[in-house]
Amino acid sequence: MAAMPPAIPTTALAADTRSLDALRLKSGADPKAAARDAAKAFEALFTQELMKSMRASTMASGMLDNEGSKLGTELLDSQLATRMAGMPGGLSDVIARQLERQMGLNPGPIPSTASANPVAAPLTPAGKAPPPVRIPQTAAAAFVQHHTEAARAVQEKTGIPAEFMISQAALETGWGRKEIRHADGSPSNNLFGIKAGPQWKGPVAEVWTTEYVNGRPQRVKAAFRAYSSFEESFADYARLMKDSPRYAGVMARRTDAVGFAEGLQKAGYATDPEYARKLTGVINTTLRLQRAMA
């Protein structure tokens, strides 16, 4: 495993523009940490300029003013700005969220719905246009468009809304960014994270994954089913939902987003204790994207 780049000081961008190279390096290894570092640095810059402007408008020039005192004041402002940057609820939190969206690390804000069934609930007030699709929502919208046809084919066989299945595939693969791959890097086309149990006779892909044991995440190596196409992955998912008694409760609530997600978690589809909440949120995001693309 490649070594992680060194941490970037909060004042790095303010003090030395050459640190941008280090920030770019870190963004490749740990994008979220790089976004937070950049956000803190920009907040420090903004705060320092704000303090400089305030001093200029409120403090009159005196006999004791000289280059040394000005330098000392600037260093003091820089130190104060540095200590203030990154505080909870500060400007850096807003900047970091925006950077994460632009870097494709967050599919964007999830809209609230008035009904427990988001399929029937309007996501925007009547008469108002849905919010525009922005980056990284553009990438998420492409994921939705790419899998809509296969999902609708499965919907006709199972009655599970295509939006729910697309959303589950998005959650399992990180909107297509974290698909399961073979050791040689070739795709497994496994969109739903279905593991290869003893009854599976097809090809497999063995990868390291995170499982929750007693609520604690652990890294384990597991074998997952591999398919020749995404359509085959959707078809196998349909068979699993229809034929396995384990998911009878899921099928009974397949028209309700919250019930569908909770049913999957109750049936043990995933070990993540937050799986139902996360899936419900992704379903709402998918519905919003579809409305924006309509």
C-alpha cells in the first residue's frame, strides 16, 4: 500500500503556495481529508483578509506605526485566523461540503418528503421547477440513466420500483465508483454486493470488504458473485428477491421506500446498522435526479 502524504497545515495555502502540490498529492490518496484541509486553509485566508480590512477601517496611523509593527500585526492576524479555522459550524464546514460535491464525494443534499412513500410524494412544491442537476449530481444522473432500462425490466418481473433497485446499486457501488473487481482489475458487474455462497456455481471475485460485527466495522476478505453484464446482475438480484423466503418481508413492502429499506436491513441483506437509513436517503436522491432530468 502506498504511503500517505504528510498532513497539510491549516495555514499552508496562506503561507506558501507551493503547498498546493502537496494538497494535490493528498487529494489522490485521501480526497475527503484533502477537501477538509483546503477548506480550513481558505477559511484562514478569508478570516485574515477580513481582519486586515477591519483594522484598516478602524485604526488610525500613529507615530509608533512602522514596518516592524505592521509585520507583527499581520503575524498576529494570521495566528488568530489559523486558530479560528476549522471550528465546528464555521465557514470551513460549508466550503468542505461544497468541495466534496464538486469532487464527486457526496451525491448532494437529500430532499425531504412529506410521505413515507417517496414514489407518491412530490419532491418540490407544486408549480416550482426541480433544482438543477449539478456536479457531482451529473455523475449520479449518468449512473441512473445507465441502469434505468435494466432496472425497469426487473420491475416488470418483481414489482420492485426501478428507482429502489437503482438506488441500492448506487449505495453498494458508491454511484459506480467502487464496483467490485477481479484481482486483475476486470469488472465483476456485481451491482448489489451479492456474495457467492456454497450454492453459487458461477465465477467469483474475491475482495476485501467491510463487515460490521457487534456494531464494529471489520475488514474481511469475501467472495462475491461475478456476472458477464450489469443486466445479468439485475436478473440475479430479481431471482434472489422473488425466490428466497428470507426476503418475503421486503417484497411485501416493495412499494414503500422506507419499508423496503427497513425490510432489507431486517432480513440481514447488509451488516451495516445504518443500511436502511442510507438506502432511504439514496432513494430520495435518485427520485430528485429523475425529476430534474425529466
